[in-house]
Amino acid sequence: MGSIPGFKMNEIIQREGIGMTSLRTRRRLVERLRQDGIESNKVLTAIQNTPRHLFIDQALAHKAYEDTALPIGQNQTISQPFVVALMTELLFQASIPVNKVLEVGTGCGYQTAILSQLVKWVFTIERIGSLQQQARERLPELGYRNVSYLNGDGFDGWVSNQPFDGILVAAAPVEVPEKLLGQLADGGRMIIPVGDGAKQDLRIVTKSASGYLEEIRSGVRFVPMLNGRKI
Ligand code: SAH
């Protein structure tokens, strides 16, 4: 086992995992994602390197590397790895370099951790303060430090840090929020599930000089995007 500077041995064991949380188990997940159509090696590498078992309750840790969403409390879920991988891959298919990303719906911070390994700066908004607090503590502990956090309403975006090269939304509104569109850089993309509880489409909206181009991939299921902020 290689040593990681700044970590004690028991922290290294926890991070690298054993049994159902081991590197071998993670590799199996990555192989499955590849078979299911994820092509980006840098996205797959980030998934392989991210200890998803540390983002969920210990009692569920044995399921961490199955390709499913899992509950994280407060009626919210950690996204399915395939969906995280797909959205991240789509984000990087933009025609501009993607350095600065806005994430809406921090949740437990798993998607944030993936993005943090692939871009210079992640700005993440979560409406439930107590949920975001756990991510604020967990992510720096695990070495993901290029992240700014806001307990706020993602419908407003993050005005003082716009424009963003990419915007990734992890909760589903019934239509694409106008304010978020306005915070995209030219050439940037927003990846967002749109629809009501039963039926959502994943939309890929690209901003260009002549307007917005929208592509649709169907068949995703996210928690609803709700107005307002909670402590
Ligand atoms: N990104 C997470 C998944 C989060 S689930 C992962 O990696 O697993 C979606 C999250 O979006 C929930 O935590 C929910 O509270 C949050 N959310 C819903 N509506 C929101 C809004 N308007 N602004 C910010 N966050 C919102």
C-alpha cells in the first residue's frame, strides 16, 4: 500500500478500502461503466480514485460500488455512478476548455469530488445547509480543496463567480432555469435533468454566439429541484 503524505495509516486503510470497498471492487465498477458506454478515460480514472464508500452511511458501504443511487438522509440520494460519469463526460465535450464549473445540488459531495479532480475550480450550491456542511468537512479531509461552497438556491446560480465554463445540475426542475443559462460562458455547456418526478430527460444546453443549442438524452431520474434555502 503506497503512503499518502499527511494521512495516518488507519485513514489510508479507510480511504483505500477493504473487501467490498477495495480498489478491486472499484475497478469492477469502472469496467461496468465502460461497458455501459462511458468512454472518457479521465472521468473513469476519477471514479476509480474516489472513495465513494466514504460519502455514504457506513451501513451501506458494502453497496458503494454498485451502480445504484443510495439514500444519504434528508430524503436525498447519492447519484448513480453511471449518471455521474455520463454527465461529467458530456460536460467535457464542450468546445472550450472547462476550468470553472458550477454544480447545483452538492448533496453528499460525491459528484463534487469527481469534478474537483478534473477542473481548476468547482463552485457548488446546496439548498440544505446541514447536508452541505458534511460535504464541506469531508471533501477537504479527503484532499479535494479547490471547491467553493454556497448554501443557497441553485435557481439563482452564483452571480459573483459567473460566467462558468460548465454547469452541472443534480436535481430536476420542470424547465431549464433562465438565470443559470445566463451564467454560462460562450461555448460552455449545462447538463441538467428536466421534468417531473416520473419522467425526466437529460438536456445538454450549449451556449454559442447565436444562441442556445439543446440536445436531449432521455431516461434519468433525479430528486426535484426545489425553491428556497434551508439551514
Ligand atoms: N451531487 C450529489 C447528488 C445530490 S442529490 C451526488 O453526487 O450524489 C440532489 C441535491 O440537490 C439534494 O441534496 C438537494 O437538496 C439539492 N437541491 C434541490 N434543489 C436545489 C436547489 N434549488 N438549489 C440547490 N440545491 C438543490
